[in-house]
Amino acid sequence: MAERVLKMGMVGGGRGAFIGAVHRTAAMLDGGVIFAAGCLSSTPERAIASGEELGLARSRNYPTWRAMLEGELSLPREDRIDFVSIVTPNHVHYEVARAFAEAGIAVVCDKPMTTTSAEAESLVEVVRRSGVVFGVTYNYSGYPLVKQMREMVGAGELGTIRKVVVEYNQGWLAGKLEGTGQKQAAWRTDPAQSGAGGAIGDIGSHAENLATYVTGLPIEAICADLTSFVPGRRLDDDANLLLRFEERGGVQARGVLIASQVEIGHENDLRIRVYGERGSLRWSQEDPNYLVYCADGQPERIYRRGNGYLGASAVSVTRLPPGHPEAFFEAFANIYNAVGRAIREHAGGLEAPAMFDFPGVEEGARGVRFIEQTVESARGTLKWTSMAAASRGDDRR
Ligand SMILES: NC(=O)c1ccc[n+]([C@@H]2O[C@H](COP(=O)([O-])OP(=O)(O)OC[C@H]3O[C@@H](n4cnc5c(N)ncnc54)[C@H](O)[C@@H]3O)[C@@H](O)[C@H]2O)c1
């Protein structure tokens, strides 16, 4: 029997927006979803104009997200949207996600899930109670070779993990782009819309999720140094962190995490290196169809996406033969497909993400806590031993 086609609604993603179009393309990539309803922009006029441009039916092109929720709930269940995708700036996520989830409609929310951990915990509670399917688009977990890394680490091929180095390097905010009215820069550098984190929230949260997804190791402690290099910027644009992960097998893995938006020359340079007792792996999202594996004492091996020697988790999310690149859209689509399977099988709540392998509300909450704890660590005073103080001590001897 053919799979049931799911109806998608969207909040955000209107004219001139960035990620909404990626979500629509990805959700519909494999034919399991149609775009049925939306409130695509922050003003009613722009929302309606954006929906018209995309061919939404007039009755389901809504001026506000509240009108959308009400309108959809007034439809017979089989006609209403199966899930809503939330692709607004961060500060809008919470109230929209909460309202739809409480109404029993599944949610796909972009990261960071909320702007405070209190809001994030409240969403966990709503999902626990309502049992809806709730996905968070940490899209890098959708790449086949990221799944391959996770499978290899999980199977113990690297031995106990000792060290993780994860970087998200960008340079697009090296100047005061927000001062030019560029929309994406403007809200990302405004604490009221972005939350407590700048670069650490916007891209550091991807690095956190990637490190934990690949290794299965949650971060236990953080020593963070956050800087705003661009004069007048109110949030960090450069973050350098030392990490300690939860202990496994008597070993506490250490980590280094960099998230920067002022590193001129870098575009979306997200990369990860994982070192275990017996081997290492490294992967980069700008060259995502290749994975480097090195076993101790052996030459490097390159795993290439699309080949039969890869594990089941990578093979199952691959569409094209090797050599035809797959990347950003497909990774998002893999998350949408996993969420869609959970919706079709009526398997929501807190268990669904692990069953269907997509990032869920608990990963979303962990990501928000990570941002808050990083900001807290950077504000603390007791974590650095000054080299200058040490040499003054020598002088006194
Ligand atoms: N996963 C990823 O790789 C990724 C990449 C980019 C952005 N994001 C996340 O996606 C979200 C959107 O980012 P963006 O760069 O696309 O932003 P954007 O500014 O380009 O688009 C935001 C859209 O939301 C609309 N909007 C704002 N308030 C609204 C409201 N109350 N109701 C309806 N629509 C409203 C705006 O009009 C706009 O169309 C952010 O949370 C961001 O962190 C994730």
C-alpha cells in the first residue's frame, strides 16, 4: 500500500527568508509530503503575499499563526495539517510550538528550539503529556556519513572515545552586517530575538548536537570564552570552548568546540574529528560525501557515500549512486522522512526520536541548556589560571 501523503503547514519562511524554502523542498523531496497551509511572515500582508506566491489555497493562507491554528482545527481531522514546521527567528519558536503541540499537531522546529531552558523544559513536558511527534532540525545528523560515524563509534570500532574536536567556522559577520539592515544578521545579533547566544547559539548549537550525536556522549562540563569582536554587537561572535563529556568505561573524553562568525574566509565550515583508543574519524560538511577513518598503525581509509560497504544507517538514507553529491537538502529530507514515519505510525512522545532516528524535543532542550551554560561559563571568573600571574610568582621567588 502506498504511504499516506502528509500535509505540511509552515510558520515563517516567507518572501526573502532563508531556511523556510529549504524545509519545504526537503520535506517534499521524496513525495511523502504536500505543502498545504501557512502563515509565512510576521505581518499579515506579507504573510498573505508570500503564500500567494507559493500557490497556497486562499482558505489556508493565513495572516497570523493563531488564525492558522484555529483554521486548521476547524477542519475535519483528515483534511487538517499533519504537522507544522516552525522556521521563524528563535524567539517565536516557543509559543507556536507549544500551541500546536498542545492542540495535538506534530511539530518540526528549527534550532535553537527556544530562547530559554525554562521554555525548553516546558515543551518537553507538553510532548510528554500530549504524545505528539516533535522533531528539531539539527540537520547535520541527517547526513549518511554522519550516521556512518555514529554507527562505527557505537560498534566500538574506535575503542573508548578520548577526544572530540568540533568546529563551526563562518566569516559572514566579520563586519557589522546588522547595521546595513540585512535581515538574517539583524535578528541573529539581537538578544531579544536570538536568545542569550550569538555564534554559540546560531552555529555552536549545531556543533554540540553533532558531537553528541556521533559519539553518544553528552557534554558534562564547559569552560567557555565568548567574545564580541565587532564593536557595538550585543552577542558573542566568537566562541572557544573546552569540553568534558560524560564518562564511559572509566574514561572521560575531552573536547574542543569552536563556533565563530568572524573567521574571514570560512563559509559553512562545520567539521568534526573524533579520537578513540584504537582509531579516529574526521568529516567536514563542505565535503560531506567522504569520511576519513584511520585505525592505529594503519594507512587512512576514505569511506565514500553511496557504497555498499557502509553500514545500514548510512545506506538507508542515501538516494544517489556514489559520485553524485548529496548534501544539505537531502540531510533535511532525511529528518523529515524519519519524522513522517513516526507520524504515520502514530508513534510520538519522548520515545519516537530514538525509534526513528531524528532529533527530538529532548535534544532540543539539551541544545538550549548548552547555550545557556556556555554563556554562564563565559561570565564566570574562576576558571582561568593566568600565565602572567604564574611568571609574577617566579619573579618573587
Ligand atoms: N538548521 C539549519 O541549518 C538552519 C539554518 C538557518 C536558520 N536556521 C534557523 O531557522 C530559523 C529561521 O532562520 P532564517 O535564517 O530562515 O530567518 P529569516 O529571517 O530568513 O526568516 C524568518 C521568517 O520568519 C518570519 N516570521 C517572523 N515572525 C513570524 C511570525 N510571528 N509568524 C510568522 N512568520 C514569522 C519572517 O517574516 C521570515 O519570513 C531560525 O531559528 C534559525 O536559527 C536553521
